[in-house]
Amino acid sequence: MRDYKRPPKTIRRNRGGHFGEWLAACKGGPATMSGFDYSGPLTEMVLLGALAQRVGKKIEWDAQKLRVTNLPEANRFVRREYRDGWSL
């Protein structure tokens, strides 16, 4: 261990936590370390796993149309039906 040398730090460190990092990026600072190009597909994959577990079957996903193609009944969990007068 006497001859061991630590490798150089090459990854930028996050000092302000997730919220601080996000606020700094909003104010024109450096981009967040985990932007939407990474976190969006990751979140989609995790939610699809939860959906497959909920319906108890393997699902086939059309990412372009945001629809389950082999189990139409599973699509009710993908989008919410809003009451009249309420929408996003």
C-alpha cells in the first residue's frame, strides 16, 4: 500500500445536492450531472418495469406512441383520464 497512488479525480463533484445543482443550471451555471437525456429514458425503463409487474405479464412497449402494444388493458395505467374541465 505504500506505493499506491490515488487516481486523479476526473468526475465533477456535486457540492450543492440535487436541488442546488438544478438551481445553478437554471441560473446559467454548468449543466446538471444527470440531465434529462439520461434521466428520462432511465425513468421510463423503471416505470415500465413497475407496469409489467402490476399487470403480471410481459409487455411490449412502443416508445414513439407511448403505448403498450400487446396488452391494451395495461394502457389505462400509462395515462390518466381527467374529468371534464380538467386537463394538462
